[in-house]
Amino acid sequence: MTLPASTRWAVVLTALAGGIVAALHLGKVPPALTPLRAELGIGLVDAGFVVSTFNLLGMLLALAVGAAADGLGRRRLILAGFLLLAAGGAGGAFSHGLAGMLASRFVEGIGFIAVVVALPAVVLAAAAERDRAFALSLWSVFMPTGMALGLVIAPLLLDAAGWRGLWLAVAGLALAALVAVDRAVAAVALPQRPAGTPVRVVAETLVRPGLLLLGFAFGAYAFQWVSLMVWLPTFLSADVGATPAAAALMTALVIAVNIPGNLFGGWNLRRGVAARRLVAAGSAGMALAALGIFSHALPDAARFALCLVFSFTAGMIPTCLFAGAPAHAPSPGHMGAANGMLMQGSAIGQFIGPPVIAAAVALAGGDWGGARWPLLAAAALTVASGLAATRPRRPGAAPRTA
């Protein structure tokens, strides 16, 4: 694939907007759980399945869907993904029980995976060589932006139209994104499809040690960041004394701070700072912040400030991991599978992180200080695997072209 002489920033930003819309299908759920549970008559555990369906699908299918994007065509998969997001959202809006809601979330989950593993190839196709790392850092903000917008916008729509109206509004955004992203995709030359079947693409991806390390690092990173974001409202209420409403707004702010962290990482990559240094700095920042967040020796204001530090420094890590994927992919045509590897690692970390943190707190007799130990262990795994995946090329190694 020939890279453009200058970056098509309109295409990059349109792809980013599409990713944010996809992430809104995840971010819309937490604020709506209380009215949704009351109307559908479902319990707390069942509501947890409504949230976690996305992660389960990502754990099982992200790499396979990425390989399908490489083999069957990214444009088709992106369109199918947005259609599934819209159909799943509309179906959920008209569901009247747990079975219908879970089925709709399953459809949405497939659509989400299809969109987020296929769109990074569009970002790469639109970026000039000098701008690729920064363009991928822009892409990496899709998840925290979608989650933060969900936490801020969903309560307003819930008051005006209820959770069913919220579901329909987000489904409508998916249809609008379908049109806009399709036009953007048509404006760039995507990589040629790799030879062989999707099964062969998966096999060729799985034997790349660098991609396995990137996926592992993404999983360890997601374990930390998502776990803290999931439990932060509870922690702020129980340990810091914030009201539930204040805790929700404080959590939205902590999530939003991850976005400038992503961009800061991309800016440094563009300046020539080594990715391994940024991964190490981000992991160290998360680890040191976690030590202070759960320390009763610090004042509450300082502990919350460290939550912001945790999220900001964390933002540098996915930027570096996304930017490192093209160098490890077997070919430019394997980028869907490569991104699927990263998203599969992320989904595994998101799935196991919150219950592990909950178990650690329970073992500590309800003391939130117990949460720091699994977070520190995950930080060590992030830096070890991230540094191995982003180590400099051996002298004489041929650079990968895309």
C-alpha cells in the first residue's frame, strides 16, 4: 500500500468519530442500569451480564473478526458493524425482559468488535509516514471519549426520554456514523487483502511474538485502568466520602483525563521519543499513583488528584501499543487481525480485572488498600511485555512498509 504524501485528517477524524459512536454503546449502559433494572425486573448479577457481554465477545471473537476484516474486506465489515450496532440498539429499546436485552447486547457487541478492529486500518491508510504514530494516538482516544460522553450525556437523555429513548438515540448515531465513515473509507486506498483464508490469517498472526506481547501488554493495561474506572464511584463514596452524584461526575473527569494522556503520548512519539520510554513512564505513573490512591495517610484531595495522574499517565500506553502494531503485523493486509489481537487482550483484561480487584478488597477485610497489590502486579506485567514488544529493531533489520 502506498502511503499518501499528506495526511487526510478529515478521514482520520471521521474514523475516530465512528469509534467514539461505537464506544457509546458501551458507555450508555452504566448510567441507565438503575431504571433499566427497575423496568425489566432484573437483578444486580443479571445487570452485570448486560455490561460484560461486550467483554465476553471481545475475549472470544476479536482476533477472528479482525481476520475476517482482512480477508473479506474492511469496508464491508465496517458497514456491517454499524448496522449491527444500530440493529442491536433498536432491538434493546424494544426488549421487555433479560433474554431480549442480552440478545440485543450480543448483536451490539459483534458490531462493536467489527468496527473497532477494522477502523485502525483506515486511519493508517489516511496517514502520511510522519503522522502515523500521532494518527493512531488520535484513534486510541475512542474508548475513553465514548465512555466519558456516555457518563455525561446519558443522564440528560434518561431524564428526557428514559433508557429506551437513550438506546434509540445511540442507535441513530450508529446509522449516521455508517454514512459518514463509509464516505471516508471510500476516499482512501486500503491495504490489499492477505492471501489465504481467515483461518490462515489468524494462524499467521498468532505466530508473531511481537503481536502476542502487544496483546498481553494491552490486557495488563486494561486490567488496571478499567478496574479503577469500574470501582472508582464505589471507592469515592465509601473511602473518600463523596456523594453518589459527585462520585459519578468525578469518575467522568478521571476517564476524560485519559484522553489528553493519549494525545500526549502521540505527540511525544511524533517528536521521536521512543515508545518503550513512554510505556515505562506510563506504567510507573500508574503504579505510583495506585500506591497513593489507596493510602489513608494522604488527604482525600490528594488521593483524587492521584486518580487523575493514574488516568493521564495511563493514556500514553495504548497510544504506543496501537502505534507498534504495524511493525509486527505480517503484512499491511494483516492489520485487522493485528488490531484484533490488541482488542482481544484488552477484553480479557477488562473481564478479569474488576472481579480480581473486588476479591483483593474482600480478602483485605473490605479495606480498599488491598486493591493496590493486583494493580501493581499488572503494572509490572504491562511494562515487561510492553518493553519487549517495543524494543528497537536489530541493526540491519529491514523496515516494514505499509
